[in-house]
Amino acid sequence: PGEVEGKKHELLRAIQETQRGLLTTPDQRSFIQQALVSVEKYDAASVIQLNNLDGSWRLQYTSAPDVLLLFDSAARLPSLLQVGQIFQKFECRHQTHGGIVRNVVRWSIPSLLEEEEGATLLVSAKFSVISKRNIYLQFEEISVQDIKISEGLQALIAPALLPRTFLSLQILQFLRTLKAQVPVTSPGSQSVGGLYHLSYLDGDMLIGRAVGSGGVFIFTRAQSL
């Protein structure tokens, strides 16, 4: 146990200054890959324990191109988009063959929404265990919820110096409770799915690899969402 904890700390140190994978040099990527493999080897032969997987996990690092593109867009256009914390929430306690996973992205539009956590993007999927280390995700829905409008926008809708009318209060309430939901399907109306390899899992670290795209994801245990 002490040896694997040391390897995990080495991995977390290696990714510490990378802004969740956005800023890495070739040397850093090589070192991170070596540190990853050093951790993964301790859990390579065991079967996924869904009770351990259950709960909320905070993204610390990724090499997935689609997520890095999101980070890059926010870095290049900070006045238009902010990306806060990203989580995966698994609901599979006392299950043996699968459960539900929700990808949770906190984001914001500066001046319109509260910084970094002005709204929540939620991508929901069912997952099934198809081998001892692989799960298959079947995506079901994308939704935007938990919208927190900025004080500036509230002031535009309901000026602080004037009594708040019933209409302005209704507008504020609508914006706060707005929830847009879109089903996830391919052009042929088929559900979108993907294979996910869980290469390491214990009580406080989860490492996953998206099969096909090659992206790796490093998570640490988070408080329940």
C-alpha cells in the first residue's frame, strides 16, 4: 500500500502545473505517461469494484482532444467562456453489472453568469460492465441546469433602486430554474455510445482511458454532488 501511494503522489505532482492537461510539453507528457503506467500496474488484473466506483470524482488531468479543446477555447476567449470544475458521478452502489454515470461540467459566461459556476452542463449515460476492466457507456441526454445569473444581469432586470415588479421577479425566477434537455442520438437516431477502460481504481483515485480516441482521464475522489 505504501508503494502505490508513493506512485500516486508522483503522478499527481507530475500533472500539478498542467492546467488539467492544457499546458504540457513533450517531456512532461512522457513523464506523465510513465507515472501513469507505474500506478496502473498495481490494479491491472483485478475486477472493477462498483461500490468503489460509486460516488463523485473530480477531473485533475486529461489528454482527451475534445476536453482540451474546451479548455483551450476558454483560455483563448476568457471574456466569452469560463470552464470550472469537471466531475464524473457514478451511481452504481450495490450493483453488479452497471449503473448510471453523469459527466458534470461547471461553466460560465462572464458578466452574464456567476464566475466559473454560473451553470452546469450535465451529460447522462447508462453504463454496463462488459469485462473485468471495461464498461460501455450509452449516452442518453445533455442538459443545462443550475443557472446562477450574475448580479449585473439581475440589476439590469430588476434595478436595485426600484421596487422589483412581479414581472421582473418572474423573469429572474425563470432564468434561475431554466433547464434545457436534449437527447443524445446519432444521425440515424441510434444512441451514442463509447467504450471506457478503467485502468486504475481505489478509494481516492480513478484513471480511465477512452477506447478509440486514446484520451486518458485522471480523477480524485470528490465530495458528493
